Amino acid sequence: MRIAIGEVRHETNTFSSVETTVELFKQRWWERGDAILSNHRGVRDYLGGMIDRAEALGIEVVPVFVATATSAGMVVRETYETIKSEWNAAMRAAGGVDAICISLHGAGVVEGIDDMEGDFLQYIRSLVGYEVPLIATLDLHANLTECMVAEADVLLGVHLYPHTDCYERGVEAVEIARRMGKGELLPTMHLTKLPMMITTSLTSMSPAKDINEICWEWEKHPRVIDCAFFHAFPYTDVPEVGVSVVAVTDGDKALAKLVADDVAQHIWARREAFAPDVISPDEGIRQALAAEGQPIVINETSDNPGGGAPGDGTYLLRAMLEANLPSACFGCIFDPEVAQIAHKAGVGSAITVNLGGKVDRLHGEPIALTAYVKCLTDGRYIIKSPMGQGTPVNLGKSVRLQAGGLDILVCSVSTQVLDEQLYLLHGIDVTAYKIVALKSSQHFRAVFDLIAEKIISVDSPGLTTLEFSSFAYKRLTRPIYPLDNVTFFPSV
């Protein structure tokens, strides 16, 4: 058996002014052929799961093409067409395959195309037809469409947030492809959508935890292959935004609808429980100082590069500097200009710079700062988090600055913090600090839940703020909760 694998992933924040180009994809992953195998074998990501399981089963893996970019604004149409051309060329070179397993996100938007994943699945079908099994893995924050359901044989969503089960979804995709190839499985799917958006919701806590448990209870049914609760991506202003459930069964369409509708009804009944607690950076600092033990982690959810924010926001950093904290570190702020100045000045120098606030003014003004250059690095390390463990990271020229009692990490590539490795790279042991600040919504918890004495989330103006009412939505399908008073839900 020959299974083609590949990846086309982008989570598009349509409110971002940063266009997603080929260059942005190449900052993350732009891979062809055997490089895909060497870079992902043994790595805890979707492709790593696909590769490891296929090779364990003696299945020939045919690597096609990988294009993955950090979340940002709209994907440039020319870039998307280039990705399609790369995929086409690789598929033609590969020859016939028995199945295709592809890693997608589910919230991609291209100039002129609201549903990048649905369009790309259609494109794959135009190349191989509808007889070849096509299984796609999706992010938990996918905005599902009927087009995706129609074009794929199976859509598999991650269940956990932080997404520590990407590898398992890759494994599952290969298992399903193998069973379909042997004629043991004839999957069918049903999608139920809700007129509802939710903020970043941990699956280790209620109410998201409760919904997952309902999904998993349904998966015990002998004919239910998968049941996934998709939280959706609310920072994409397209008609298909919204929470959804996808159920996959073995040839039983009525059962698939029953399962998806049942889970959706439970989500709707708990909709008010998804409302977040919102506190300011100043309040977060006050709570951190009052808390016992260390480290106390403060995450700046409103400037999360993992959701399309620039990563150079200054609201939390400014509040920390003004608080004159005696034992605190901040990681990291995106500012290649300051990183370059620091590298030119050298370790031991004092530099005067305007830090952050350069991509836009929504996330705060630049901070006029005189700081000591403590450490310079190349920004390279390996992720140790169970989310993507083994993945190499390259943040370019990076620096550890010191100002007052605050250590500030500055990088040349925008990123959210997934684990403590960025701090260690710069000589910082996070357990030695009272307050550890970072930019991320929830993914950092896969590691910091084990390290932190307490975690405090703070919000301020930004492209990933918890306050949906701050966005000028123009294309959402309305009414939608919580922006509108939705009293009727006809699908369940």
C-alpha cells in the first residue's frame, strides 16, 4: 500500500494587516520530498504520527509537499496558487497512490476564497478523483464547511487544547486509510454547526472537558469512528465561522447525524459557561504579586502570535516595567530591529531603543527603553513540549535585555511561547523568578501547568482579545452568540 502525505496549514486572522506570503511560509515549513520524512519522523505532530504509523505497518509513505505558516492575515492568492502547483508537481512525480492523508488547519482564508481547506480538498480530488481515500486532520479551531465534508472521506479533529494529540490524529488517519484500502471501512460524516463563537477554552476544564467526554462516550459505539468538537476560530471574518461538531460513522448516516446533533445540543446548553474572565495587565500583576510561591505565570492572550497577533504588543510589558518588579522575566517580544541593534552593540553594552509597537498601534505604543545587553543567541532550539515535541525552532537573532529587575527576551521572528526552552536558551531558569510573562493563549500550559504555581491570563486591545465586540465583523452569518441574542437553533 502507498499513502501520500502532506500538509497545508494556515490559521488566518482576517483582521491582521500582515499578508501571508511564500516568505512567511518558508519561515516555518516549506518542504518537498524526503525532507518531509527526515524533519517529521519521530516528531509529535500530525505528520510525525502519519509517518511513524505507516512505517510501523510496512506501508510505503509518499511525501508530497508541506507548507505551514504562523497565523497572520489573508493568504496572498499567488502564494496559494504556488502551493497548489507544488502539490500538483509532487503528486505527478509520485505516481499512483492508494490513499492520501493530509494535515490541514480548517481556518485558512485566501484572497477571494473564504474556505481554503474546502477549495484545496476539491483541488486534490481534481487530481486523483473520488476513488482514492482522502483523510484530513484538522485543528480544533477549524471553521468547518459542508464543502470540506463533501470532499474528504474523513475529517479528524484534535480533541485537546493545548493540542497535545496532533500525533495521535496522524496515527488515526493512517489507520483509517489502511482499513478503507482493505475494504473494512466505509465512512460517512455529518456536520452540525452552531450559531456560536467561544474564546480559547481549555479542554482540561469544564465546560469544554465535559463536551469532550460526551464525544468520547459516543466513540464507544461500535459504528462510531470519531466525534470531534470544533471550537472554531473567531478571528476570521467569513460566513462559515462558528462552533461545530463532526461525527464519523461506518456507513451509518443517520447515526452520524444523531451523534453530531446530540453533542451540539450539549454545547448549546452550556454556552454561557464558555464566557471568560477578563482582567487587565495591571490587575494581573497585582494578583501575581499577591500570590504565594513562584513562578506565577502571566499570559498575554490578546497578543498571541499563534492566533495572528503581531507579537510586538506592549501593554503587559509596559505595565511590568512601570511596576518596577524585582524578579520577573518577559518572553518574548517580536522586534527584529532591536535584536539587530543589540547584536551589533554586543554583550555588556547599554542600548537605548524604542521596543515593540511597530507592526500597528492597536497593541500599544513603542516603549522608550535603555537596557543592558545580557545575552545574545541565534534563536534556535528544539521544542520539548508534548505539543510538537522534537520540532526545531528558529527565531533568528535574539537577545536577553535587562531593565530594572526585568529580563526581556526579544526575537526576530514572531512566536508564541510553547515551553521553557526559549528562556533556557538565554540563560533563564523560569523557576527562579517570581513572575514569568509570555505571549500565548493556552498552548503554553502543556508545559507551564507543571511548572507554575499559578497562571493568570490578562487581556487588552489586540487581534486575539477575548472581547469579540471589539471587532468590526462584516461577513459573519448573523445572529451569532455571544454578539447577538440567539433564541432559536433549528438544527438540533
